[in-house]
Amino acid sequence: MTLQLDLTAMGAWELTYYQKLVGNPDNRRARAPLIDPVELPYLTDSHVFLVGASWLNAKPTWIRAGYFYQQISGIHVDDTVVFEGLGQVPTTEVDGTRRLIKLNAIELVQFPKLTESYRLRFEALPWIYQVTLAVWEYRGIETDTTEDLINAVRSKLETIEFKIDNL
């Protein structure tokens, strides 16, 4: 049950988001993060990404850029249980998984296959004033050893059926 990817294949990665994010200095007075959270403007069905975050003027001791989230929408729950006194919302959105992204590096991020499609969000750490964010989605070949085992069993089953038919 191991996922196998050809990460080095030509054309395996597609750049799906690239943006220079600049913070608002007024947010410092409000004790809010300088850069507002960024929801990437598309749904994805991929679960393997390369995420790059850079800011060349960052202090050398700053090694983290922020968090990269898998957001799952359309979940039907009665949220009035938690949010008493507020009206019920028909569906809600939750953060499925989050990964820490290093500053001035490219990280390999793998999210679990929890749903068919979901959104992505990046939240810079509060002191990061500027960051260039790039996201590549893996479009290469994926194989799972579970599938290989199933195919091996099918092959053996066909051989057994053939032998039984020839008796």
C-alpha cells in the first residue's frame, strides 16, 4: 500500500499559482497578520504539491513562511450545537490538513485523499511582510502497490479458472 510517483519526469509538475503577496502595515496596529490569508482561486483534485515561498530580504533567522491548508467544503452538520444563538448554516467548510512551509525553500506537500476536490489556502506568519508564493500540482503518473497486488491476484485467478475449465 505504497504510493509511487515519478517526481522527476518531464511535465510532471504544473504551475497553478504564482503571486507576490505584500502585507498591509496597518494590520500591525490591529495585531493581525501583515499578509491576509490567501485562498487559491480554484478547486483541485490533486493531492501532491510543490510549494515555494521566498522573501530575500527576510532576516536570516526567519525560516518559516506560513501554513498551507487543505480546505474541504460542503460538509453537512448542525453547527448550532457549537455556535449557540447563531442561525444554522446548510454546509460548512473545514481545514482538512495543514503543512508548515519553509521560507526561501520549495517544499513537497502531500495531502490525504479525503475528498474528490477541495480548495487550498496559504496563511503567512504574522511577521512576514512580503512573500512570493508559487504552487505546482503534480500531474505525473501515480501508481499504488495496492493496485499492483489486485492485478497480480486477478492474473492468478484467471490462471486457476483456465485450469479448472480445462479439466
